[in-house]
Amino acid sequence: WTSVLRRHDKQDRPAMKTFSATPADIDKKWIIIDAEGVVLGRLASIIAMRLRGKHKATFTPHMDMGDNVIVVNADKIQMTGKKREEPFYWHTGHPGGIKSRTKQEILEGKHPERVVYQAVKREKEK
């Protein structure tokens, strides 16, 4: 009796299949984000999600499904607390070659987009 129920139960259910995207299924879009007045960490989180493609219903981890992102007004980004005075550190590779610059100095310099770039880079999965 139980074998009849089991056989009958399997016939009525539709087969569930996991969707796995192929290169033909990928549709990349260009997204322009205005960073004026937006908090840096929240913006970095949104950009990282868009670059990976996790906002799409057809997300497949092993495929590059993310959209292309352009950020404008990176120099007008907001930071909470005293984060503008916190330094970014890097090393030149030479002995005693550790250097630093505050985020405020970078935002006022030639390449303010580097603050957003570093935040997104650190937000993304390895």
C-alpha cells in the first residue's frame, strides 16, 4: 500500500529544476549612480551587489552577471562621524615605505573616485 502511494505521489508533482545561466542569458546594463549626499558605505554595498548581479532573479554564482556601474559626483559623498579624517594606508614596497592620506585629502585631490573605488573593492567578496 505504501509503495502505491509513493509511486502515485511522484507522478503528480512537476519536476523542479535549478536554473543555471549561460552566457546567452546574461543581459548587462549600464547604471549611472549620483553619489551626491549618499553615505559611502551604503553606496558601496549597493554598487557591489549590482556589480556581482545578486539583484537579478537569474543570479548564478559562477557567471559574471553584474551590470556596469558609473558613479558621478564622487567628490560630494557623505561620511558619518570622523571618517573623513581616517587615513588610507599603503606600502611602496621599500623599507620604511608606509604612506597614508586622509579620505578628505583624497576627495579634495585629483582623483576623488578612488575613495568610492576602495570602498567597493573592500565590500566585494574575494
